[in-house]
Amino acid sequence: MKRSFLPALLLLLCTAISALAAPKKIIIDTDPGTDDALAILLALNSPEVQVQAITVVPGNVTAEMGLQNALKLATLANRCDIPVAGGAQHPLAQKLITAEFWHGKNGLADIELPTRCHADPRFGPDLIIELVHEYPHQITLVPVGPLTNIALAVSKDPSIVPLVKEVILMGGSISGGNVNAAAEANIYNDPEAAQIVFNAGFASLTMVGLDVGNKTLFTDRQVQQLQAAPGPMSNFVAQVGRYLLDLSRRFGETGTPMYDPLAMGVTLDRTLVTTQPMHVDVETRGEFTRGETVANRANMVERNVLHGDRYIIEGVDKVAPNTQVCVDVQAQRFLDLLVGRIRGK
Ligand SMILES: [Ca+2]
């Protein structure tokens, strides 16, 4: 009796295990960018994900430079098979702000890399739309730049929203900014796009913001770990790390935050972070707060009703959370994952 069940049981187990191990299909939307480069290389060296496309958005560098950098990174990883497509040329409603100041004149810590891969001719947002329809409920979007391309995709074809499995983005903050007192750079670079994305109605949207990124400090220790295992990718990441560390030291810091790589880390292993559901809106008009991610921690608002010449609070209304906000991270475990995946590559 038992013996006859065994093959069926084994088949069931194998099916369950392969389903568990099936890699996530992801699209990386990026403005590379030093920490973008590390996020991309982390993804390309991780069995948990299958990169379906890299779409490029202007942000840290111009659209054209970002596209060239993405092609250089695909070349470094020997992955010219992955479509790399350009997208928006500028934010939806403001001028672009580029960040060579932080990322080097070429956006990649002034490290020269060769290019053998060629750009995919499709428009990034169209490629996102195409892939979401090709793989309904299977695509994880990982935006690690301004949200212009994602906003364009959902505006052109809102039917993709319920077909996206999840969005895991780097951007925003619930405790102050890095551009100024209020805003984080990715959101500040296109607040209108960010407001569209946060409120598009995705089944799952995770915000990996500055707050948690600031806890993931890449230090000399990680550089040394990479240098101890030389290879084309580990050498590059060690050089980028060294560049960012030198920059951090000029501002009195001893480590450099791994913002974009952490968003990829969360994509690989959600247990690296603790999240809380909150309703997040993006300020698009504030005098001092344009680009701030305004998070309603209690998910409630007072109901103020006009009576004559004044409003009277008559109760509170619930607001539905639209975002899983990362509020804590196991930083060491994440850094070990990052370095472990790059070492020897
Ligand atoms: Ca980025």
C-alpha cells in the first residue's frame, strides 16, 4: 500500500519544491548610478530572480548615459541576452536633476567599462506593458530610480496594474530626506510620477526608503571581503565601494548606504526587513516639502464637517494602506548576502 503511494508523493514533493524554487520574474527600472550598478549585479548573480528586462530612467544621470551604463553592466555580467531599453527622457512635469556629484562624471564612479551589449529598440514603458501582459501576475517591478517610466506605463495601460505581482521600490522616507529636509532623491526627481505609482492600486507595493537604507552601511570590511576574492565583478564592486567610501568620509561618515541594493535584497529575501502598512501620498505642491512621501502611520483621518462658519470633528475615517513601508532591516545579514553573491564573480 505504502509503496504505491511513494512515487506519487515524491512527484508531489518535487513539484512543490520546484514551485518554491521558481525564480521571480523581475524588471529592474533604473538610473545607473553607482548603487544601481550594485543592485543590478546583485540581481544578475542571484538564483531567486530572473531579470526579464532592464529599463532605464533619467535620474542620477541623463537617459542616454544611463542607457550606456546599463549596457556596460549587462556586458560586465556577460548577460547581453537581457533586453536593456531606454525610456523617458525627462521627468513628467519638471526639469531633470542629475547627480554626477555623488556618482562620478560617468555615473559609475568614473570607472571605465567596455560595452558589447546593444540596446533593445523598444520604449521602456512599452516593454514593461508588454512583459506584464506576457507574464500576468508573475512580474515583480523593482524601480530603483525616479518613477517616471512606471508612471508612464500605468498611465498608458492601466490594465497592467492588477496584473503586476508586486512592486518593490527604492524611494521615499518617513523621517526626512536626503535632497533637503523633506524629500528623498528618487521621489524628488519626479513627484508627480511617484504620486501616480503609489496610488495606482498595485496589489503589493513595498517602499524601501532612506530610513532603512541608511542602516545598511558598506564599509572597508566589505571592500576587503571583495578584494580577497578577485574577479571582474568583485573588483568593480570593490572599486565602486572604495569610491563611495572616500566620498562618505568627506562628509564625516564611515560607511556608504546601499539604497538600491537593499531594494534588490528585499526582492530576494523579504525577511531582511520589517514592514508596516501605511497610506503613502507624495507631496507635489508643498513650499518646503515637494517630493516628500507623506505616510499615514495610523491609516486614519479626522472627519471635519462644516457647520456654519467652522468645521467640527465628527469622528475619524479609515484610509486604506497602499504601501508596505520598510521600518527596519537586518543590515549585517543583507550586507553578507550582497558581498557573498558578488564575491568571486
Ligand atoms: Ca537609482
